[in-house]
Amino acid sequence: MAGANQVKLNIFRIPEDEVNLLEAKLLSVGMAILGEIDQGKWTGKLFYAEGIPGTPVAWAKYFLPYFEEGTDPKNTNHFAALIFTCETGSYALSFGKSHFYFRPFCDHDFGIELAKRIADEDDARETSSKRFTGRQRKAIKSFSSGTHLNFESGESVDYISAAVLPEKTNVFGRTAKFGASVMLIPDIKFHEIGALLSEIDAQRGLEPNFALPRTVLLSDPAEVEKYDALLLDELMSSAGTTEFTQNSYDLYGVDFVFGSVGHYVLKIGRQSKDLTQLTMLELKDFIRVNSIPRASILSIKVVHHQEDGPTYQNDLKQDLDFILDDDRVILSAGRWMRFNQDYLDFLDDYVRSIEVEVTESQFTTTYLTEPNFNKSEELAEAGYELADKDFSIFKTKSATAIEAWDLKRGGTVYAVKFGTSQKLGYVCDQAMGVLELLRNRAAIKEVPGFEKYCLWLGYRGKLLPGNIADTGSIILKQKIEGWARQAESLGITPVIKLSHRLRAGIDDVEDAPAGIPLATARADNTSKVRFRPTS
């Protein structure tokens, strides 16, 4: 039976330099300080908002003929916040909707880091995670009690609901929810909250019990300035990979908030634009039409008008997703985050587990372009059948031509791509597209059967990695991981094969094999492959 004193506490950790900013924010939205609270070493302030008129009730307009004249229904919101501070740290407790205001000021890693110390890894109840490639970018999963916590490579943890370790339930309660914040249900009285925060502080100083793939916050001003500059380069380009975070769920502390019906406003100074959808095209058009200078772009505000929730305003950065491959950094919720080592280890371990086809000695290095490599006599002599540009293999009702694969040998088909890590990612996208069409049974005639799907990558770089997991490109590895899992879900074995793509006249052609004229090695119109022998 639940204890009489049990209460849900949604607790955020607030960095010391953010406390004053958070307090100012709470006052600015109409909250007032009702009093101060002392609990041992903790000093607290109680903020409260009494009946602040909220947003209009969106559905009420349909029933106006049935209301009394002058009726204007509005959601009335009551909410409160407790901010406790001491020499070891600061925490904010949310009651009602005040958690909406905490997120820009909180330690985003706090909840997940606490989970690694007090959650029972063998009794998970619910998880949410995000991916950065593939069909499914965000997922919420529920489990029966007693389920072992398990995340796949390529996932970054956002939220966990789990039982608390049995030896710690007397302090933290039986179950907890962990995200940017932690929601606990301890059996305590109000005056014992300070003692609970001290217990949390103590747990944070312990070594974690298990690993969780996650992104971690970057706070160094020089780093933030560097990545802001790269983001501005992206926003001012004609094309790019930045996306708005809308059209999915958001996490406010440990609460899921799904995208609501509503509209948006982009604004800066006196300029504004109403939108029904947030898209990069609309943003870039807003920047161009209003001649917004580079130095002012990140000052753009995004106002969210939700039919069934509060209207709120974000800085532009809070509404953008952006990934910087080489630095292993992403922009998430307005903060620059770096993939933690757990995430990288999970991803590398999976990529290394993908079957590798040994590259024949004569194909380990090539000076030819991809099309001429595919058409070469050496490949034909080795038993590879050419399918490059054969659009008859996979026909759909769509007028768009589908290139199923480039080569086939036995029960294995090969998608061949030469280039740098960025270009190699394209073959993963193409292969994912083929697998998706197979999954949807989109072919109008039978597709030749195959057992293995191999990505044959002609790696363009100084050195050929021993395994594709050794490359520094996290995006490429994410894409390979997504492709491989899609293949496995269809009963197809994913395979990787590597060659070293060199360019004659640039990559050590002075020691090309004797007897091969330099002109021949450079020629892209020859159907003969010219390879550097392995030593």
C-alpha cells in the first residue's frame, strides 16, 4: 500500500550560473515569490502563479451558439515552482506547467546520469530515444515489468522509466522517471525535501552502474561560438541538412508533449511571418526577404501558438536540429551536444559486427572511377555480373527509375560507391530506399532473389581503414547501422566490402605498378582496372 506521504516530485538540476536567470524568467511570466523556505543546508524560494488566464479553448468556437452571450472560454493555469540552493548545487521542483520554463536553464544530462546510479537496469518500464538516420527518428517503447534495459546502437537516450534499485527505494521510492529531470515518488514529508536533494547529490558522486548512449552538453563559450558560426554557414547556404524539430514529440523534463495543432510566427524586430508549418525553406525565405544580416539570424524568435497548450516563444536555435559529423556534435533543444563515449562504443560495436567480405587482392586499390570499375574486365572475370544502370531489375508503378544494385555474384548483390565519407553515405541512402521498396512490396514484377546485400565502398582517403568502424565519420556509421538493421529486418544479411580509391597524379602515382603508363592509370575512359598491388 502506498505511503500516506507519497508525492510526485519533478526535480531539475539548475547550474549555478543559471539560477538567477531562471528566477527572472519565472517572475516575467507572472509568478510571484510567496516566501522563503529553509531545510537544513538548503535555502528555497516558493514561486506561485494564481489563475493566470491561459490560451483560448480552441474547440469552443464550434459551440458558440450554445454559450451565453459574451462567453469566452479560456484555460486557467495555476502553477508553482520551488528553487532550492546550497553550496553543493541548485535544484528546481515543478508543480503544474512551470516545467515549461525550466528547460532552457536546466542541466539536460541530470536525469539520465542519475538513472545510471539509482535505476534498476533489469526492471525497465518505458523508454524514449532518438536516432539521427533511418526511417524511425524518435521512438517511445513500453515494457512489462522485469524487462532488461536495452538500447540498440545508433540510439541516443532521452527518457527512461524504471524501477529504483531495491536497496535505494527507501530514499527514492519504488519507481522513477528520468529525462532532463527526474520524477520521484518518495515517501517523505514536505520538510524532508532538502534531505532528499542531499541524497541526490550523494548519488551523483558515485560511479555509474551501467552505460547509456547519450549526448552531453557543451558549455565552453569558445566551442559554442565556433558551432554557432558553422550553424550560420548552414542557414545562409542554399541547401543543407538542418531540420526543424517539430512534427514529433518534445520532452519537457520527464513529460512527453506531442506536437499540437496550431501555428507559428517567425519574428525579429518589427518583421514577422505567420506559418502553418516550420520548414527550412520558409526560414531561409524569411531571412532573405527581410535582408536579415548574419549577425542577427540567431536572434530570430519562433512563437508557438498551440490550440491545446500554452503559447510560448523559443530562440531559433531551440527549434533546430543540426549535426556536425567530424566533431561528433549536434544541436539539440538549443544546446550544442557531443555524443558521449557510450553512444560511440555502442555504434562502433554494432558496425564491427556486420559481416565483412574479404576484398580480392587485385581489387584492394583502384585508380578508376566508379562507373569504369563496375564495367571492368577484371570484375567480369572474377564472376561479377554487371547491373549498373539496369533499371529493368526493379520496376514499380512510379515513373522514377530504380537502380536496384550495381553488381551481382551468386546470392550477393553489391551497391558500389566511391568517394569520401560524405559521398559514401549516399549509397546507404540509396540502399535503404531499395530495402524500403522491398519491404512495401512495391515491385510490379518479381525481383531476382538474393541472400546478402553488400555495400562495396571505394574509400577515398589517405589510408584505408581496417574496418569501416575505424572511420571518423559518425554520420556514415549511423547510416550504415540504419541500413544494416533494415536489411536484417527483411531477412537479408548486410555485408561490407572495402577498396581504396586513389586518384592518379595525386595519390602517390609515382610508385604505381611498373609497366603501367601514367596516362593509362589516369584514364577514366578505359574499361581496364589498374590496381596498386598490396605489399
